Amino acid sequence: MNETIRGLLVKFGNLPVSVDQLQDDSDLYTAGLSSFASVQVMLGIEEAFDVEFPDTMLNRRSFASIAAIEGCVRLLTDREAA
Amino acid sequence: MNVAVVIPDTSLETRARRVAAVAARQADAVDARACFPREAVDTMIAERLLGIQIPVSLGGEGAGFAEIAEVCSILGQACAASAMVFAMHHIKLSSLVEHGLESPWHTQFMRRIAAEQLLLGSATTEGGIGGNLRNSICAAEVAGGICRLEKDATVISYGDHADAILITSRAHADAVSTDQVMTVFLKDQYTLEKTHVWDTLGMRGTCSDGFLFRGVAPAEQIFPKPFAEIAAQSMLAASHLLWSGVWYGIAADAVARAQAFVRAAARKTPGTTPPGALRLAEVSTMLQTVRSNIVAGLKAYEEAKADPERLSSMGFSVAMNNVKLCSSETILAIVNHAMLICGIMGYKNGTPFSLGRHLRDVHSAQLMISNDRILSNVASMLLVHKLDNSLLG
Ligand SMILES: Cc1cc2nc3c(=O)[nH]c(=O)nc-3n(C[C@H](O)[C@H](O)[C@H](O)COP(=O)(O)OP(=O)(O)OC[C@H]3O[C@@H](n4cnc5c(N)ncnc54)[C@H](O)[C@@H]3O)c2cc1C
């Protein structure tokens, strides 16, 4: 999952730094993630994991770091499985 | 400035109406000469309206956005420039009230604003960036507890008249363009070199000249929170709701003039309905739409206020952006309609039904953070955010 998310950040994140250099808990906004790019990454994740972000997850905190995104996706995939 | 005037115990509305009376008297001259509405702002100071948003514990009155928007509307009916100065001051003040309480310097500064009725200016717009306020080129240089900043600030309303300027920049020299901070600089901590003169179609009295800003201040004057959070959690709502309050005021005054015109005609020819009456009915529905939209926005803000998570959610941004889009577009149609009703008497300057100033002033609304820019942000969010279809929200 971490790999897929990193791959989507490379593809859609439009970050001025290399995604490899980011720690799982690095702040993505400080790294340069724009709100437009975050939407593109979200769409990529929805497609890759076949999930839909509920509105309660559509805020800055959900996309603040790779770990935060992973947490959201895990919550959503667990919910689907249950 | 410390104005030693004893204010009788009266409501905010009464105080706002006293300012509006002064603002209305000077509105045409302020517009014609593109000069700062000094008397209206001095009366705001005398009525102590610049500190109303500050918590009571710090010497203010703890007024919420709804009360402040009402004052914006009352002033907007008299003089759009005076109303916009008041609105922009309170938009900046909302950043302090919502995000400055954890910081001793900002808390003390709020006490000073309330006591001395200081006027706050704003410098987000930058040469090469335009209205994309979540990006900066300039960077704060912090060393030895001192913050230095130079910014090509292409629009700073009443820059020459502000007592302090709240200005955005990148957080440090290596920060990416979206990693921003906002800093308060006091008047004696900066110089402004004029680069553009504000000679515009409307909103002329806001004196929104361009300046090269150079400031040096203690680093504790930088807001402790990233600007991205300030922008999302208070500035977006404050700007769209308080600007809309001003714009509603301009449109409401235009409709009042049109109604006076129709009623005067009706009284001259009892028994017949004047030709403008139908258009007046039509324009009243548009005005009601704008009002309801702003009131709903104010309610949504009140409900979300306590929860930073909700304030920074997409649903909330979409709602606030839509308030701005609706009011800025509809007021143009409203003033135009009022002009059709009043005819030449509306087109001409110096009649009781003149609408030229209103029409020119409302044209600024769509450009004040370009509606195209806002629409494209909403468009992007709607790719993932699903609209709430319930009636009552
Ligand atoms: C009365 C008034 C007072 C103001 N006071 C202040 C102040 O005190 N402090 C301050 O900092 N600023 C102030 N501003 C400036 C304001 O906040 C905006 O920054 C400014 O109006 C935008 O300027 P612009 O049209 O040159 O720039 P841009 O935002 O760059 O827009 C230029 C044009 O490009 C198009 N465009 C650009 N980007 C996009 C996009 N992503 N999507 C679609 N279209 C796009 C738009 O159609 C727009 O017309 C004031 C403005 C007004 C009207």
C-alpha cells in the first residue's frame, strides 16, 4: 500500500522534491503539495484501491503525510471488507 | 490614535448607523477624488468599531461574523469604500482572534488594537503571483530573533493609512512556494515605496496602491500557525462573508433608490402601476437570494467554527466559495436592474437616484480574488467532494 501511495504521489503530486526523500511522516504540504495536486492524488487512490473518500476525510489532515493517507486508506479498505 | 470620546451605551447597529451617516455624506467626494474616507474611519474609531471582534477579556466586545457582516452591510449602503476598509480590517483581525490567542505577542497586540483602535492592512497579493494567495515568492529571513521581509506587494488597500500590515511570505529562504507564514509588522517597522497608484473604475476610496514593502520586526510577530491553516480556517470564511456583507449593502442601496423612484412615480399617478414596478419586484427576488445566501453562509460558519477539522474540510470551502461567487455575480445584475428602473435619473450623477458609483463599485467583486480562480478551485474539489443534497444542511 505504501508503495502504491508513493507511486501516486510521484505521478500526480507535482512535488518539487523527490518522493523517495520523504519520510512516511514528513509534512506533504511543507514539501509543496498543492490543494489541486492533493485532489489528483485522491482520485488516483480511489481508483487504485477501489474506495471512495467520505466527506469527513476530505480535509487537510487526511493528506498531511504518507502515513496519514495510509491510515485513511486502511480505514476505508477495512470498512469495505467488514 | 487614542480618541477620548465617551460613547453612550448604544447598540452596535446604532453606532454603525452614525458612521454610515458620515460615510454617506462623503461617499461621492471620496469616489471622485479617489481619497481615503478619513472622516468615516475617524468616526469608526470614535465609535470604537475597530475592536469589536476582539474578546471582551482583551478589551473588545467579542462580536461574531454575523454582527460584523451586518455593520459591513450598513456601511456598504452608505459608502462602499468605507465599508470595504472596515471589512478588510476585520478580516485581518479574524486571523488574530482565531489564531493569535496562543501567542503572547499577538494577544498583547489585540489589547493594543482594542485600546488604541489600530487599523490593520493586508498584503497577500504579490507581483508574479496575483490573487493566488496560497503561494508566495518572497521569503521571511529569520536570524537572531529578527524577521526581515521584502515584498513586491502590488495591492495594499489603505497601505498609507494602516497602523500595521499583516503580510504573507514563504516561511524561510528554502521553503516551497506554498509553505507560507503570516507576520504582523507595525507601522514603525516597515517602509512602503509606492509602485502603483490606485486609479480605478470603482472602490476608489480604498486607495489600494501597490508598494515595495520592506520590514524588520522581532520574529515573535510571525503567527505561530502555518498560513495555510489560517487561510483555510478563518480567512476564507471571513473574506467571503464580510466582503459579501459589503456587496449586499451596495446592492440593497441601489434597490432602495429604484424603489424610491417607482414609489415617486406611483404617487404622481395614483390608480396606475408605474412601468418600473414589475422590474422592482423582479430585482427584489435577486436581492433576497443574495441575502439568504450570505445568511446561510454565516450560519454554516457558526456551526463549523468550533471544529478546525470541519473548517478545513472541502465541504466548507465549497460552501464559502459559493457564497462569494453568488453574491459577486448577482449584485451586478441587481445594480443593472436598478439602473433600468431609474433610467437616465440613475445614469446621471448627482440625482437622488444616481447609480453610477454603485455600478462601478460592484464590478470589483468578481475580480477581488478572481471568480475564475475560485471556480477552478471549486471544480477541482468537486472531483472528490460529493455535494450535500439535504435542504436544511
Ligand atoms: C477593492 C480591492 C481591494 C483589494 N485590497 C487588497 C489588499 O488590501 N491586499 C491584497 O493583498 N490584495 C488586495 N486586493 C487584490 C485581490 O485580493 C486580488 O489579489 C486581485 O484582485 C487579483 O488580481 P489579478 O486579477 O491581477 O490577478 P490574478 O488572480 O492573477 O488573476 C488574473 C486573471 O487571470 C485569470 N486566472 C488566473 N489564475 C487562474 C486560475 N487558476 N483559474 C482560472 N483563471 C485564472 C483570471 O481570469 C483573472 O482575471 C484587492 C482587490 C480589490 C479589487
